[in-house]
Amino acid sequence: MNRKFAVGAIVGALLMSGLMVGVSQGGSAGAEPTVLRLHWNTRLEDSFIEGFLFDPNGEPCEASTPVCGQIELKDMPLFDKDNNEIGRQHISCTVSDTTEWFCSLISEIEDGPYTDAGQVSAIGVKKPNGNSHVIITGGTGAYGGMSGHGWKDGDNGRVNYTLTLIPSSAGGA
């Protein structure tokens, strides 16, 4: 009877250890995302915005052009949630009058009360109302190896930009 009990206990322990392995998490288990609440203002004196218009033949757009494209470039101061200037926001968008804007965004961030030094890059599609959901494609410095997503709302003037940064798993790509 003791032998059956001992064998049963060992089998039970092995089964339980197998179950525990099945529910374990790898990589950055328990790592909390970093949320950055940032904003910029396209109307500030040191905000630079340029647009380059062209038609399908590479010529400047005219009123008679049926489809017109545009490259939009922006470079402006970046602020944290308490309005501390903490870096620069760089944006490049490819625009068409028949599609939504495809944009790449690079947040160049300095040390601040809520931020550490580094860069965060993202891509996304800008909606006609100015809002967009972006995917974090990487980062440097304090934001190296991050992934995640962001939300940009606003179009002209002050634009709010919230980034949810998720650390990559240890030893990951």
C-alpha cells in the first residue's frame, strides 16, 4: 500500500510540474508597459512644416490635376504632460487626395520628469480627422527594444500623442 501511495505521489508531482510549465510565462513576464503622454503644437514659432505637392507625372499640382500627391514633413518641439519641453517630434507623411496619409513618426526624447533619453519610432495611417493609431517599430536609448502602440489625436495646433511601450522579452529580437 505504501508503495502504491509513493508511486501515486511521484506521478502526481510530475503531472503538477508539467502543468506549471504549461502555464508559465516567458520573456518579460510581469514587465509593466511604459506610458508616455506627450504633445506638440504645429503652430509654435520653432515648428517647421513643409509640404511638397506633385501630380502623377512628378509635376507640381494644378487645379485641373485629377489626382494629386503630397509629401508632408514636420519637425517641432515635443512636450510632456506637464508642458515641459523634452525633445523634438519628426513626422514624414505620404499623402494622396484618394487615400489616407501614411506616416512615420520619430520622437526624439530627452531626460525629463517623466521621460528618459532615447528615441521611439512608429508608423501609422492618419485619418481625415487627424487621429491615428500607430505601431511602435523600435527605439533607442531608454526605449531600445520596445514595441507597442500609440494614439495621436488632433490635427491643427496642439496634438496629443500617447505611447504605450512594451519591453521586449529578455534575449529577444
